Amino acid sequence: MGSSRKEFIIQSLATAAGLSTGVDMSSWSAYDNESTIAAGTENLPPANLKVAVFSKHLQWLDYKPMAETAAKLGFDGVDLTVRPGGHVLPERATEDLPQAVKAVREAGLEVLMMSTAIGGADEEYTEPILQTASELGISHYRTDWYEYDDELSIAENLDHFRKRLAQLAELNEKYQIEGDYQNHSGSGFGASIWDLWMVLEDLDSDWLGSQYDVRHATVEGSESWPVGLKLIHSHIGTMDIKDFHWSKQDGSWQVQNVPLGQGQVNFSKFFSLIKELGISVPLSVHYEYPLGGANHGGRELTIPKDDVLNALKRDLEILRGWLGDHDLG
């Protein structure tokens, strides 16, 4: 663990105890991954979890109205899309990302994380995005996903992923920003949690972690997802929140995204474990169910904008209630 990360942890623990270490923490984000705290401290009560709106669902608004809308709805911050088709295009990150962040901060919010398509350190726009984000004080970003190559063995695939992520971790360290890999249901790397945990354990980097998604984890392990959460919890840097249920369509069972509380995700169990494990990281709320195109990041809506905003507000209020019930918000 780097000395700066150690200072952050020492300062956090001292603050909780009412002490002072004299460490200047003015340049650190309050969302550095506290789940890396040494054994014996992971069950400390987590701080209130900050909630971001996934800006994908507000891409029908430019930076300023997007930020003002997020603030009016009651979010703590924004999970900003910085990727092809996103609020900020990768090729324009150096010019446009500062403008987007300025708009968010003028609305009284923070960019709690970014969602990117960054899959490797050698990609054309990776370094400009990370350098700009770092200069703006953004502490976390979501990486791209990796697919298994059927021509290689599982072990060979994992070795390939490990090498790519190791290079990315080095660049993350250079710019002091953490990249978090999301577990996404399907056949890709990370869907089973175990493979992602193995690679993160091997790399043992402060600058590479997990963006834990309980919806996708539940799709892959209806009853076993708590095992994966307990396994990977020390690597979690950010989390996603959304819901689903299984629906039979054309004779086959398929995943159908639904508003929070209307699906199969056991959020009571989830937040109980979050509290038990002492996980204190920002949350990004996703709205993947039908919302007139906003669910897909559309630039134009096919339903009244008030219907979209009411849906965003409803899910946020439900989430706030769950956080309050578990003393997490």
C-alpha cells in the first residue's frame, strides 16, 4: 500500500476516534476505497453512501441543465459518461471534460465517478482522459469490459487480462485515479466474480478495483451472490444500483429491467452486508427499464420529460429509504 493511501487510512481512523494526525488531506477525495483498511478494521461503521445519477439517462440534456436537474432531483453527484456516445466524447475529453465538471460543481454536486470505454493503457484516448480527470480531482472511473477468447484456455485468458490491467494500473497510479471493473452478467470476464477477484488479488494494486453491481451479480447467482460480495468486498471502489426480474418471452426466460423494489434483487440483504462489511463507496443509480429512450442514453425522448424525471426521483427516494433503514444515508 502506497504511503499516501496509508496516510488517508490513518487520517480516517483518527478522525473517527476524535484524534488528529496532522496529515494534510486537502488533495484527497472522501471516496478513496476504505475497504482496503487493514484486517480488524473492516467492520467499522461505513459513512453515509453518496449517490450519483448515471448521466447516461440524462444525455438528452447538455452539461448545465443535466447538472441542475441532478441537483434538483436530490442526487449527491454524477456518474459522468466519458465514452463514445456519452456526455463527453473521448476525443474531446481535454476540452469538454473540464466544462462538464464545472457545470456539475456549479450545481453544488461532484463528479463521483466516470463511466468510460477505457480497456487498456495503450489506447488512443486513455492517457488524455485520465490526465484530465486527475487534474479535475475525479477519483474513480469505470473501465471497459473484456470478453473471453474461445481459442485460449481460461487460464490463458486470465493471464492476458492480468497483463492488460497491470499496465492500466500503472497508468492509474501515475495519475492517482482508480479504475473499477464492473461485473456484468453474461459470459465475459468478471461475470462470475471469482475470475475478477483472482486477477485483482494477483495485481494487488491500490489503483484498480471493482465496480460491484448487485443486479448483475443476482442474475448470475440468485442465491450465491453474497459469497461473491464477501469475496471481492475489499476491492470495491464504486457500486451500481438497479433491479430486474425474469420474464418469459417467446417461450424463453429473459432478464427484464424494472424500477427499484419491483424486481428480484434482495436489497435488504445487500445493504445489510454493505454495512456489515464496512463498505463506504459512492453509488451510481442506473435506470435501464423503458424510459422513452433515456434508458439507452438517447438524445431525444419519446415520452414526456416529466415522466422520466418522476421515475428518476421515485427510484432515488426508494434508495434513500433503504439507506436510511440501514444507517447508511
